[in-house]
Amino acid sequence: MPFAASRVLAGAAACAIASSGCSLLVAKRPPSEVVAPNYPVDCTSGRTAPVLDTACAVLAGTMVAAVALNEDAEARRATTLYLGPVVVGCGLSAFVGYRSTARCRALKPVNARCIGGDLGACHELAPGWIPTERWRALHPAASAPATAAPVAPR
């Protein structure tokens, strides 16, 4: 492999390694259990990090495939050795990122309904949750006991 091509490959590998794992490093995962559904759930719902991880995996995988067509066995071995783990790492990070952002996007609307006074939404997030006195004061209609409808006289 010519010197210039190996420098380009090394630079691309360094960029791929530096950008791998965005979802694992940057994105905040949703809680496995919501303890206080009346407070905002703090997690990353945007897909930017997993998309960057996907781009990283595709770029590194394309580079591995392109060099695999090369006749130079040493270049194939070095590329696979250095970029193979990048493909796996970026791919795994993308998978985790897509799963966690999807869960976050599913939790946030239910959480918003709970904060808005929907007791059913609160129990959907945390089945055993008991509303605090402050929550009851803020949402009196939601915490009022159900009354029977008046019966019309015959």
C-alpha cells in the first residue's frame, strides 16, 4: 500500500475510533424503574448519537470491505485488526442507542401526563406510587374519590 494511502487509512481509523460509542458515552439512558413519576424523566430522546454511531459503523465497514479487495495481505490484516473492533463497537453503541432513545420517547409522554395530573399515567410508570400531598393539592380533580352519578327519580 502506498504511503499516502496508508496515512489516509490511519487518519480515517483515528476518526472512526474517536467518534465511536456516542450512544454509550453521551446519551443518557432512561431509568429502568421510574421511582417518582411526578418529576420529569431525564433521558436522551434524540436520535443524533445512534445515527452517528451507525454512520461510524457503516464507514468503518465500508473501509474494511474496500481494503479486503486489495491484494496486499498486510493491509487487509491491519485494516481488519484495527477497524473490525470499530465496526463492532459503533454497531453495538448504535443498537443500544436506538433502544434507549425509543424507550425514552415512550416514557416522556406518559410522564408528561402524570405531571399534568393523570393519576393513571403515574401508575402506568410506577404501579405502587402513592401521590404526595403536594401532588394532590396541585391536582384535586385527579385525586378526588369517584362519586356515584345521581339516580333520577322514577
